[in-house]
Amino acid sequence: MSKKANLLWIDLEMTGLEPEKDRILEVACIATRWDLESLAEMTGVVKVPLKLMEERMVGGFWEKNSAAREALMKQNAEGVAASEMEKLVLKFIEDNFGKEIILAGNSIHQDRKFIDREWPKVAEKLHYRMLDVSAWKVYFEGALGKKFVKREAHRALDDIKGSMEELKWYLTFMK
């Protein structure tokens, strides 16, 4: 495949939202051009110490999403080290992108904090600009009273596809 992708859609599932304490559990990447059609995708599982998962994956969010929690915990044994996953993500980038790589996703700034901390070589490849679907959500809900109802799977690949569908929905208002 020629290196034609512009947007690197990433969704991470983490043990929580604090990059200093929490860890990446699952990643999904989709490479697209500006038309938002998928050119390539990858998924992966990062092995995290079970004790950390048990300590960090508690509280209201995880109680509400217990099926996702159990699935993430179950697949943990199949995961690879964070450093190995970074190499796999770098290979995906090398195979699908040219020089400029714009990170895209929903609340992508939060994922970026984890990328910066756990995958510094991936972070070095990314442009400082990001395409954050949540900015569109804030505007459409606040200014226009229009709300996209997104499925909440809390699994990386499903969530990223949902984010792409959401952005496509917002773009229909611009035609």
C-alpha cells in the first residue's frame, strides 16, 4: 500500500484516566485519508500486571461497564509488553503514512497523554495538531442542540469506529 493516509485514528482502553498511575490495556488504529474511509487497521492488547488492573479498574465507571472490564481482564494474558506494542504501532505508521501524521479520535488529548508517557517513539512521529471529535460534540450539543448517540462499547476498535461515524454525522450538516 502506498503511504497515503493522513489521519491516524487511535482509541486506547486504559485501566483509568491518570497517565502517572494507569496503563494502556488495548489499542486500535485506523489509517484514513480526509474522506474518513479506512485504508488499514490494527488492534492489540498490552499485558498489564493483574494486580494493577484489580487496583485501578474500580469505581462507578467500571461498575457500569463491568462487561468491558471483564473482557479486558480476560484478554490481558494474551497481551504483549508496552514496548513491543509500541513497535507494532510504529510498524503500522511506517506502512501507512508519509511524513505528516495527524492523530484523530474522541477526547484524543487524553489518549495522547498515555502515548506520550508509554510510547515516546510513537509520540515523536505525531504532528502537534489533532483532530478531536469531542470538540465537534461540544459545539453541536451546546450551540445547536443536536446530539449524536454513540454506542458505548468501551472496546478500542468499536469505539474508534463509533468516533469516525460520529464525525461523519457532524459533517453532513456542512453539505
